[in-house]
Amino acid sequence: FGRLFHFLGILVLVYMLLQTGSRAALLGTLAALSILCLVHVDRRIAAVFLVAAVFVSARLLAEPGLLARVSKQYLYKHEQGQADILQSRLQPWKAAEKNFRKNPWLGLGFGITSKAESGWSLEMRSTGAMETGNGYLSSLVQVGIIGSAPLFLALALLLIGAGRFAWKVSDPWFTSIYGSTLALAINAAFEGWLIAPGNFVATYFWMQCFFLNALICRFRPATAHSVSFQISQTEGLWARG
């Protein structure tokens, strides 16, 4: 029954993930699963992916319009008209890039009130987009490349170092934590909450980064504990003999 409950739990999680309609969440989950399979791949996991690939291929052959319908519903967030995979992110990125080009190296500083903010109105449109000022794009605008480089470089080094450490120790618990952190980083790159004071997801992400760094410094795989315990027992028996 344990495997059945695990399988049902995975189905529920996949269903909840699809219901969010978030492209960034889907991409982050796929990246985390890829890391897990890369580090801990075996024949059983390969067989599961093979069966899933055969099932999806057979379903698409039986109903050719299925992929287009699923893509329209989940990948494009029910947008009408031209379907662009980055459609909901192009306007915020372009607005931030326009301000970033004014002073790319040192930024514009903190507390800058723009004309767009002074002319704010209550009108809301479903096709519009607005940069809220909480993301890494705003940090680039405020402190520029020189001010933002240390933070982004430290985050990149942490993810790269943790990936190499996960490959070295091959512990499923550590790989899961690393996969979760990587998925959140990918989600933050699209959603713009990487530097958002008071944001729950941002707070959880940075706590997980600190926890991941602490694990790299003091982590010992479960196999290492059991092997050291067996060696100590063997040495004790030899000493008694």
C-alpha cells in the first residue's frame, strides 16, 4: 500500500501543479526532476519514463489536437491571439530594460520616483503588465551591474557548487533539497520575487539557500554513517579478540 499511496500523492501533486497554470513552476519542476534522475537514475526510473513517453506518444497520435489544446490552456494562461511562450513577461522585462539602460553600471539609486508611478491610475487591463519593483530587475535598475553582481554571483556559485556536491555524495535527501532550491531559483527568474521584502516565497527561498550552504559544509551521507559504524564495530571486535 505504501507504493500506491506514493503514486496517488504524485498524481495529486502533478494535478495541482497543472492547475496553477504557471510556466515557471512547470519549468522549475522539470529541472528538479532532471537533476534527481541525473544523480539517482536506475532502470526502474528509466522504465517509468519510457512507459510515460509511450503513453503520451500514443495519446497524441490518437488525438492530434491534444497538445495544442493543453498548451493553450496551461502554457499560455488562456491568452487569446498570438501564443508567445514569454508573452506575460515581455512587457515587464522591456520596461525594466529601458530604465536599466539609463545607467547600467551603477544604477539610478534608491527612492527614485518615475513619471509612470506619479501617473498611476486605478484602471486595470488583463493584457497589461507592470513591474512591481520587487524583483531582481529592480535591483539592477537601482544599484546597477556593479552593485548586483556580488549577489547574483554568490547565488550562481552556490547552485553550481551544490550541484557538484549532490553528484559527489549521491544522497537522495540532499539532492531533493538542491532540486527544490533550483526550481525556486528558476521560478524567481520569471516571476521576479527573488528580492522581495516581506514575500513568503522569497523568505523561504533564501532560508533554503542558507540551509543548503550549511549542508555542503557539514553534510555526511547516510551510507557514510553506516559504514563508519560498521568499521568501528569491527575494530572493537578485533581489539577484544
